[in-house]
Amino acid sequence: MKGEDRASTSRVAKALKVESARIATPEEMLEKSGYPCGGTPSFGYPARFLIDEKVMQMEVVYTGGGSEYSLVKISPADLVKANGGEVARVRK
């Protein structure tokens, strides 16, 4: 997602073909990804990644770099390669 956008849990659920979706707690993020909330990268651990279609229009994006104090600068195309993400409209 772009920083100014917010995810729609109903659109996320539809993209994942599940009944419902919710925002993970910080504890769940750490447990599932191994990274703290606020620094969780968009690649590098087993997960199903969704990339909002607006992100693909950008030249570069920033994602968590593994801590609350670091970021990774990457092109959207390289991000898709890195995480095998699915492009879908998931923003509100």
C-alpha cells in the first residue's frame, strides 16, 4: 500500500479468497514474520503478499528493513520478484 492509503479488509479477504480478514496484532506480526511491527519487510519470510495496484505505478517504494529504524528502497517490479506478490486492489 502507499502510505496515504488504507487497506480494506473486505478487499484483502476477496483477493485471498477467504471469508474474512483482519489486521494482525504487533505480537502476531513478530511471531509470523520474525520482524517487529513497523519494521516488517515485504519479503524474506513465508507469507502470501498482496501489492496494491497503485504501488505498481511508482518508480520506487520503501518497505520495512527489519527494524523500526530501517527501510529498504526497491522498485515495485523488484518487490514482486522478491516476494512473489499478487497485484490487486486492496485499498479502501
